Amino acid sequence: MNINNIYIQDISQICDNKLNINILRADVLDPVVSGNKWFKLQFYVRDAITAGKTTLATFGGPYSNHIVATSTYGASMGLHTVGFIRGEKPVALSPTLTDALENGMTLHFISRQDFEQKEKIISHNQDPNWAWIPEGGYGVTGAKGAKSMLTIKDTTPFDTIICAVGTGTMMAGLIKAAAPHQKVIGLSVLKNNISINAEIKALLTPEESKKDFEIIHGYDFGGYAKHTPALVSFMNDCYKNMELPLDFVYTAKLLYGVQDLASKEKFDPTSKILIIHSGGLQGNRSFKKGTLCF
Ligand SMILES: *Cc1c(COP(=O)(O)O)cnc(C)c1O
């Protein structure tokens, strides 16, 4: 894990060079511990160690970037990890869960119904040595970690920061980090997730809530982790033309959305845009071999 590997790539060609568009390549941090998950986890892990905990416990789906990141990060810090996984145990484990197991994570499969009641899961699994991390790293602690994504490189020349939004924890961190001349735009990858605005604000101070930010809906491609042939061919084009690998759950929808918004003149022609590549490439392993050219 070396944050010095992270760099900024000019991808203005995605809008025929009509705008200045760059991307922060946080995906290169690690192929599995995708960019933003490591950042969101850092203070949860530090706090757990400070409190003398031996185990990280968290939640996620069978392809969860957060689950595999927690298993890798926890193991690297000498902590045990426990993952409560949504749904019945499948006959064949996903590559994500196989990695998590190999990293030493204990997996508990929870029916979809019971998975919705996280408080119950926590109360049935009380252990003083465990530190619980909310699903997706959602929380002020996660946002504080994501804040440092904007300080790895000099991001002050940019006036528009754009990211994908799941739980909104990363976006909250970027809003915290944003300078007065910067606007943060988030593209939601969940369908009609109208509560996201309040969920992000819950992670901000009243002062931070007054900063310039906007959440855009409509680029979910049918919902979380859904995809279409158009999205897949967009991903292949981005790789062929710019050597830019994208994941289908978050960053492909993000880039597609930015290109579409640019074509609709959403952005001022003088704006300097920085897109956040938050990683997630491990999730592409759920595609059939040969679907993607990378
Ligand atoms: C989890 C994830 C996100 C969403 O982050 P949130 O903080 O939950 O909004 C975006 N991109 C990638 C690649 C992710 O894995």
C-alpha cells in the first residue's frame, strides 16, 4: 500500500478536449483494497488498535469492496476480521469472498431479511474485543479518513471535484476537505436514493453543510450493481482510448455521467475538473471472462 503511487491523469479527451478534465487515480493504491475503502478505514482501524481491540467486525454484500478491504487492511495490522455477509451462503464463493477468507476473515452469512437489522446482529454478537465498523465505512470516522484523499496530490488548481456516491461517506470527506473555490459534485449509483442528501449532511458540521456541493441522480443504470451493454462498451472504450480501467458499480457510471453532463453543458468551459477514481476494480471479477478488454 503506497499512497505515493497515486497520480493525476489528464482525460480531457473524454469530452473531445472541450473541457479540462483530470482524474485522481486512487485505484492504483492496490488492486484489491480499492482507493477510497482504505482511506475510509484508516481511522476505524487506528481507533480499534488504540482501544485495545483485537478484531474488526463489519457488514457487506458478496462482492463488497468494503469487505475485502477490511479483511486485507485488518490482516496487515495484525487484527482478526469478521464479515457478516448479506444472503445465504452460495455454493461457490465469489472471488471477493474467496479473497476475504484467504485473508483470514471469518464469514457469517445472514439472510437478506436479518441483514437489514444490523443492531440485532451487533447485539447478538457482543464481544469486548471487537470493534464494529458500519457497512461501507459510513460514519464521521470514515469521512475523516476520506478527507485525506484530496491532500495526497496538489488538488488546489481544480474548482470542481466529482465523485461516485454510495453511502456518501467519501463525498462527505471531500466536502470537508474542499477549499472555498471548490465545488463537490456526487453522482449517486443507487436508484432514487433521495435520503442520501441527509445522510451526507449527518456527517458534516453545520459550517461544512454550507459549502458548495450537489448530488446528481439518474446515472444508476437501473440500480446498484446493475449494468447494460452500453456501460460495458463504454468501459472498454475508456480502457482502449485512455488506459483507464473502470469498475462497473461506481466509476464507470461516474465517468459516463460526467461525459453526458459535459455534452449537456453542465460545466462552465473554464472549469478545471477533478474526478476521483475511487477504485473498486476487484468487483469486475464478477463478469464473464472476455467481457472486458482489461
Ligand atoms: C464504496 C465505493 C464508492 C462509494 O463510496 P461511499 O463512501 O460509500 O459513497 C465509490 N467508488 C468505489 C470504487 C467504491 O468501492
